[in-house]
Amino acid sequence: MKDLFGDRPETTRTDLAPVGSGNLTTALVAMSSASPGGLTGWIGNKTSDPIMRSAFAEAHHEQLRTLLTKAALENCAALAALEAHLREVAPLGEERYKTLLDAHAVTTALRLARW
């Protein structure tokens, strides 16, 4: 399928595969370099209306933030599963595991909020 402008394929759900697959990086690079000149060049080719350009840029930013949030959630879930496993095999480290996971989650959330 084509997107609204008919010149590039529509993003499929397979582009949103887990982080370990490398598809997230590929998707981020593809979105930030849709044409020579990056997003600004691509938008500039579509419209000269500053309001439309701003809307396109905002939508692009939100798409990237969504992909980053998805990756953060998947990573946090994987770390939580590892924490649960480690609590079973090495229960003496339970407090440390929780502290590390909480610190990672808070740091990631703050980075996403700033971005």
C-alpha cells in the first residue's frame, strides 16, 4: 500500500519488531532520512505551507517517540523477567536486582520525557 502522498510504502507492523531484531534501528533511520535532506527535505518537497510543515514535523517526532517508548517497554519487560529469574536462583541479591531495575526504568522514563 502507498501512504497519503503515494510515493513510499506504508509502514507495516513487521517494522515494529522487538529491539533485538534490529528493525527498530532500521525504522528510525528510515524515518529520519526519508529523502535527501532528511525529513525537512522530504516535507519541503510536499508543501510550502509552514503550518503543514510543522504538522508533518510534529507527526514525525511523535512516531519516533512511539518507537522509542515501545523499545523501552520491551527492554524493561525483558529486564523484569530476568530479575524474576535471578530472584529464584540467587535470592540474596533480590534487593539489588529491584534497585537496578527501578533505576533503569526511571532513567529511561526521564530520557523519554525530555525527548
